[in-house]
Amino acid sequence: MAYGLLEVAVEHARDVPGAVSGGADRLSLAVGGDAGPRSPDLAAASAVLRESDVPVRVLLRLNDSYTTTGGEFTRLVGLGEEYLALGAEGVVLGFLDADLEVDAATCAALAEALPGVPWTFHQAIDATLDPRRSWRRVRTLPGLTAVASGGSPQGLSHGYDELLALAEEDPEVARLLMPAGGLVAEQVPWFVRAGVRQFQVGRQVRPGGSSRAYVDAGLVRSWRLLLDSTAGHPAG
């Protein structure tokens, strides 16, 4: 990683060569795309992990909602342990309660059940009612190293201004924030200036933005070069 950490969202092993050869620093693995990303089965996870020589974080999510149950919790812990045994560097998770608040107790319990494992809070945070309160809650969670966010349920096309303002106001938000959900090149220098150092791309690195297309090395490389070139030339 030369300057900013570039994470590429992948869905299967065929996405890995383009992501890695293009310069990804880390991969995020989930299946299902925008219809509701979920945890991959063990065979799919194993295939990705065998193919990748960069760290991979795997999603822990068993249903299309942002809530979970006691029965699911036990399965999530077991699934996380399986992914780690297969070679995952970390996991991705994030749960809300019935009031659309960050379910800090459940997230902390799951993180503590996987001690020492770094993890990302996924874009469930964008569905909460009060983003500032949500950030105050997530920043205290054990093991958390990234928060994937577009600042709005509609992604960065709607949430960019508020998300950038949060990062500018609070160095801890900037440290944890990983802009995701429709990131465009013009936004990167401004996030970097605010102190953000990790970024996620998904459809941006698939030809035509299609989820049916495999991750393309050339498109990943363009983002790699953008992050590297921003090192000495942040916005402003």
C-alpha cells in the first residue's frame, strides 16, 4: 500500500486476478450484490482465499435485513471461525436494532467471539436515523478498523457532503471511514485532505459497471494510480 488502502469488493474467485494484479490492497467478499449481500458458502470463500495473495475480509450476514437473532448469532460465530481457518484476514459485519440504531451490543459480542480479528462495519450504518450518533457508537467497538459508508442509503451520490464534513470535523471518523457506494474519482482528493486513508470500489472496476462482468485489472489500476498520485497533491 503506497498511500491509500484500496479495497475491492469481489463476489467469486474469478474476480480475484483482476483485483490483485490491478493493485488492490485488500478484498471484501460477499455474494448477492445490491439485492442483498450475504455470506458466501465455504466452498466459494475457500476458492477466493486460495486465489488471493492480499488480505480478504468476508461478510457475516445471513439474511437481507440488518438485524439478527440469537440462533443466527451462533451460526455467525461458527461461520466467522471457518472463514478465518480458511485464511481470511478479517470479517465484515454490522447490525441495527428495531429502532434503526447501531446494535452495539450484538456487534461487540460478535467481535469479542472472534478475538483479535480486525473487522469492517458495513454500510448498514447508512440506514441509521442519526449518522452522528451512529458514529459515536461504532467508534467504541472492539477490533473495528474500517467503516464502509456512503453517507446515505442512496450512497455517495447523496451522502458525500455530509460524510466529508464528518471526516473533516473528527479525526477518528476520518481514520475509520472507508468511502463506499458509488465513489467517484473527484471525491478522493477531498477525502484524503480530510484524513481518510482507505477506499472501497466495486462496480467502478467492472466493465460497464455490470455485476455480471468480472473485476478488470485495468480499471483497478486506474484507482490504484489515483490514490498513489494523491499522496502529495490532496485537494486544495
